[in-house]
Amino acid sequence: MSTKDKKNQLYILFLLVCFVIYCVILYALTGGLCAFRGLLGIPCPGCGGSRAILSLAKGNIKQCMELNPAAPFVFLCIVNEIRVTYLKKGNKKLAGILLSASIIGSLILYVVRMKLYFPYREPYVFYPNSLLMRILESLH
């Protein structure tokens, strides 16, 4: 194994350790792994995405669309970006355009869904135990 490969492996290991530490700290502070929701109390644009992908994998398209309709497209674009960037297969510029379009579409859907469903419909519910709410309550 070359020195460059060893450095890459150490770098990836370092990033993985940092991510695990981040998750533990975030979970301790907010009671969850979504920083946006745990800190502010409102759902993020990706909220429901993991559950949406799992629902899609189980063949439940209706539930997938209810949880986060942008999730499957964003997921596929991220997988394509990984394929193009790391496996060097496909058009990098086109992959970047698709990923950007999927993120912009996801943000537009987020605004629409927040307007329609917040704070009454899962996953667009208010999280009263957020760090912000705990700080505000302690000030009273």
C-alpha cells in the first residue's frame, strides 16, 4: 500500500471519528441527531428523508411522498455524485447540476410543506425540547 493510500485511509478514519463525536455531542445537547430540529425546534429540509427512503425501499410510495417527496431524488443524486467523483464514471458537470437541482427542489418543497403542514403533521412538527426552547424557558 502506498503512502498516499495510507494517508487517505487515515483521513477517512479521522473524519469518521469526528462525525461520531459530533453525533454523540449533538445527541447529548438536543436529544436527537438532527441539529436543525434539536437546536431550533423546527424540522429541517431533510426531515423525514431517512424514513421516506426506507418506505420507498419497502414499496410504500405513498408514505414516502408524505414523509419527504424530495428524498428519493436527492438520495439518487448523491449516489450518482459519489459514483462520478470517486468511481470516475459519468459526467461530473452533469452530476453537479443534477445534485444542485435536487437540493434547490428540496428547499422549495420544504417551504411549501412548512406552509401546509407545520406544526401539525409528522415530520413537520414542533420539537418543544429543543435547545433554543430550553434556553428561553430558563430565562423566565
